[in-house]
Amino acid sequence: MKHTKGKWEAQTYPAIYDGNEVTVVDVATTEIQILELNVQHLGIQQAEANAKLIAAAPELLEEFEYILHCFYKGDLKDADEHYIKSAIISICNRAIKKATS
């Protein structure tokens, strides 16, 4: 099964009937709604945090696939351990920032 291609984005907007709605949409075409979170049960802050994490999923997957690709392809076999650790930390930090900010 394939997921909807990213880039996804979390959006919060006033709902017509019940307070705020928090959704995750495909940025390329905002017509594709990935999911809608129930704000009433979660509260707005938790719903927004969950939506950001979910919206980051395609980019997180891409970053992790890149790390594995580098290892399996052998691009890192001649690199020193410090370089490898720095590269992985950098990629992980980018992914975490995307998911939490």
C-alpha cells in the first residue's frame, strides 16, 4: 500500500459547528485531506501537536530511507565514524524539528 505523497501540512481553522478543526492536508493540492483530528476529545494543543507529527511523516520516512540508502549503497564506507555520526544526528535533528515545530 502506498501513502499519499508529501509534503503534508497541519492546519487549524474555525469549524462551522463545533469550535476548531485540525486537519492534515496535502500541500500540493489542499483538496486532499489526509485526516481530521477531533479537537473536542484531545484539546486544541494536543490535536495540533499530533497533526504536526502526522504531517511530518512523509519527510521523516524520506530522511530515514536516505540514511539506509547511504549505508547499503556503501557511500559511507570510507567516511570516518565522527562524520557518520554527525550526518545521522543532523538528519535526525531536521526530522525532529519538522515533526515538533
